[in-house]
Amino acid sequence: MYNILVCDDEADIRSALKIYLSGEEYNIIEAENGAQALEIIGSSNIHLLLMDIMMPVMDGISALAKLRGQNINIPVILLTAKSRDVDMVFGLNSGADDYITKPFNPVEVIARVKSQLRRYIHLGGSNETAETAGILRNGGLELDDRSKTFTRDGEPISLTPTEMQLLKFFMENLDQVFSPKEIYRRVWGDDPLGAENTVTVHIRHLREKIEITPARPDYLKVIWGHGYKMEKKPLPRGIGGGDS
């Protein structure tokens, strides 16, 4: 059974989310603000966090920044008001994996939670057993899908589960162009309706970690009018059995 932490200062919203998710046999834990959520995460085995942005004591963005600053990579789904697109973008930039707008559609809540949990377990972010695979290399980038680690030019870099899955997708499909909708469908495993902003923000965030100069990317390129691709690069000398 997975432990889901629902963090919102409104008891009615926590209660509604608990009703939606309890039917899926999840164990629901509640918090009223970001500070309380961080305390619970520090002492419990939490698999996913559903968190409101606007809260007293500590807001969701501040709590998310502290969480990612501690290299805690559990999936985080932010709860936002429909009229607050700026909060959604800021939240994704701060390390959120996805967002849900209020008022909630129960089917959407369940689908997004299931999608994030699948990715988290598959990528080995929890203590659950994950499928093993090989090492992916492109230029100075190396992603070890067995240990769930990533290095750029030999330097270890921490990625969230969503960033890891997104990078793996591109490294498995070098020089292939994908539209934002197709990327969302393949990586998030969900209906891509209105998901272009989510993909754009995550790619920008990933560039900041894998590129030397994110504003002039060597790897993740935009193909105007079509989408994105990862450009194939020669491996460093001595890697992969060649000198290229």
C-alpha cells in the first residue's frame, strides 16, 4: 500500500481527496501546511505528495523548494486554482512533477496519482523493486538505469523521477523529433490535452541540469513548429569501444 500525503489548509479539500483516493487502497496522511508536510516526510515513508500552493505558515512553493533542496525526489503534484497559471509554471520550475487545477475531477486526480506512482516505482525512487536496464550514453551524458543515477562529463547530477524519465526517453530516441503532446503521452502516460506548458517547463528545467549553457543547448534542441529532439553526440574517447 502506498502512502500519499495530502497537504491543504482546507479540511474539506483534504476530505474530498481522501475519499477519491481511499477507494484505490492508498493510505492517506493529512497535513495542513508546508511545514507540517516536511515534518511528516522526514519521519514517514511517503510515496507521493499532493500539495496546495496557497497555505499559511509555509506555502507549497517554499515547502517544495526545501524538499528538492534536500534531494528528496518523491513525486509532487501541486493543487492550483484555474486562474493562477503563474503559480503552475512557478511550481513546475521549482521541481513539481505535475499539477491539478481546482475544482477537481476525481477521475483526473486518480489518473495523475497512478501515473506518478508508476513512474516513481519504475525509476527506483522508492524502496520497491524496479526493472533493471542498461546504461545510456550520449556525448558526455551517462544515465545508468540500474542505479538510477546520471552524470554529465563524469559529474553526478541529481534528477527528479520525472526528469529522469524524460531524459531516458530522449536518450533512447536520439535525433528523433517529438511534439510536446507526444512527449507527454509517452513520458507522463496520460492524455496530453493542455499539457504543452508542463512539457515546456520540464524540458527547460532538464536543460538547466544537463547543458553547460542552457540558453544555447548542445543536446536538447527545439525544432520550431515540430517539437523537441536530443541531438546525437560522439562519445568521449575510450568509451563504447571507439575513439570518436
